[in-house]
Amino acid sequence: MIREGRVTLAGQPITTPGVKIGPDQYKELRIDGERLPLAQRNLYILLHKPDGSISSTSDPRGRPTVLDLLPKGMPRLFLVGRLDFHTEGVLLLTNDGPLTHLLLHPRFHVPKVYEVKVEGIPRPSSLKLLCEGIGSGKERMWAVRAELLRRGTKNAWLLIEIRQGKYHQIRRMCEHIGHPVLKLKRVSFGPLRLGRLPKGKWRLLKPEEVELLKEWAASSPGLKKDGSDN
């Protein structure tokens, strides 16, 4: 096509097959007078998922999904992990397929921190049990950290960190120790923090956050086969 004179840059034919085109020149590149489609850039979105929305691209029951909170015309996005219908907090969406695959790979066990409102006031021994583990075999669940944040007269707020991804894990663990969950909010996912992002709002990750996420994902050792920390 170059030898036939079909390729132009800023209206001038390119005659050298090995010519290099910079990113700022790409929009001036044409073949047979037609501009080439711009390469799709990767998007990294941090969303504060509200209670009452589905962590999915669609729902057959017609319930609102997290994609309803984003502007129309977004490229296809992957959800990096999910949150239950009644769980709110940090949710990462991106069209970066390789990073999504890396973060969702079973051996990585991304650290996830939650603020949890429970019925009653758990004793220190109950919080210790969460960290020691509940259940057995493949159904064994445990927390990396379980702390009392603040207490009221009839309930308490806990800070719980997990690295597993069991179905309704925190709800089931708290139920097991006799303190059912009243409210559940994920405040961090790996190196990403919810901060002051309002409920139902979203923002693009900063370039340094994207680099930190990629570096963290590439260097994360995951867990040993026996389920213990490396």
C-alpha cells in the first residue's frame, strides 16, 4: 500500500516502508483517504457500588446493575470481582483483559477490607475465631484481620480483611459466631481505597494508581496450597 502511494500522513504520501509514526501523528495517518480507527485505550474505573445494585452487566429480573451508574457509550468493561446485592463499596471495572485475568486468578487472593455492622458486641474470642478459621476442607474460611472499630448499645462495627473469595463469606462467618451482618461495605480492594467517593459515583484511577495496581498484581505471591500466607 505504501509503494502504491495509498498511505498518507498529514496529506503527504509516505514513500518509506520503515517510517515511524508517533502517537501524536496517528490521527493524521490515512489509507485511501480514510482515517484509521483510534486504538482503544484502557480504562480503569473505581466505583462506589450502592446497596441494591447487581454486580453484573445485565440482570434477567430487571434489577439495576452497576453499569447503569456509568455514562452511555463506555467500552465493554470487565468486573474485577463482585459484591453482593446488599453489599456496597469498592468495585473495580476495566477493559484491561490481562490485568483482570491476573487479579481474578485463584492463586492471587486479593486482600479485601470491609467495614461490617453486626448485631450484638462480639467478644475478643469471637474475633480471634474468625482469624483462626471456620469450617474445614474447601469450605474453611478465615479472616486475615478482624478488629472492633466501634461499639453501640446493641450492635458494633468491625473491620475485617479477607483474601479468599467464598460465597457470602463474611456474612456466613459472622453468622457462625452469632453476630449476623446488618450492613457490609468494602473499603479497599488490593491497593485501591474507597476514600471519600460518594455512594453510586465513580472515578477514573489516577495513572499512579494504575501503575501501583499492576505492580502489586505482578508481584503478589498469593497463598500456598495449604491456604497459609507465603
